[in-house]
Amino acid sequence: MDAESLKQLLEHVLFRIERGDANGRAFGTPRNPRVPTLAEFNPRFIEIHAGDLAAKIVKRKHGILPQQAQRIGQLTNDELIRIRVDDPISAVEVANGLSLTGGHHRTHEVSQRVLNGRLAVDAPVRILLHD
């Protein structure tokens, strides 16, 4: 995804910013209803091999919900790891890895398929990093 495509990130993706505004107020709240700017969101991509993904993720916002997991389990490998502007696999870098902010079910399914031999360990998984 190029710089022009990053400008197409939907508001709900931008609200995933972890640190809030300059005063620490979370975006999209009554005290700070605005959407963060691209500069505040600071989007960039990294690529991780599917076989390294499980070890790299050290924090998730929520667990796996069975209904969503079932739907994600029906995706092809290409659909699973493809960048989706409306719902990218996204994370914040932390000291010992990544803290997921989006794509919880897809990353879980990627890890399961690697363990089951249904997805190559060197398959590239692109992750949208942000602040």
C-alpha cells in the first residue's frame, strides 16, 4: 500500500491510535471528538513471515470470538493476509513485540494455519503500524 492509499484509511481505522492527542485525550470521545490526522496516526507498514507472527504479538485488545473466528476460517490464504484498507491488521510497537489494534482473528487464523501446515511459514503478512 502506497502513501496515496494510506490517505484512504477510514475513520474507524484512524481511531485505533493508542496515545490520543497531545493532551492524552482519546480520539472519538466527548472530550476529543475529532479524527486524528495522518501525522498523528503515523501509519507505516512492516512485513512479518507468517511463521514468526505468533511470537511477535505480545498483546491483544480482546480474545477470539467464535462467530468471527468461524467466518475468518472460511477465507483463502490470500484473502487472509491481503491488506484491507477498511480493516487492516494493525498494531503498535511495544518494547518486546507488537500490541494488536486490529486483525485479531486474522492473525490468530494465520498462526493456526502455520501450525497445521496449511500456510507457508514464509508467507508475508503486512501489518499497519501506527502510534
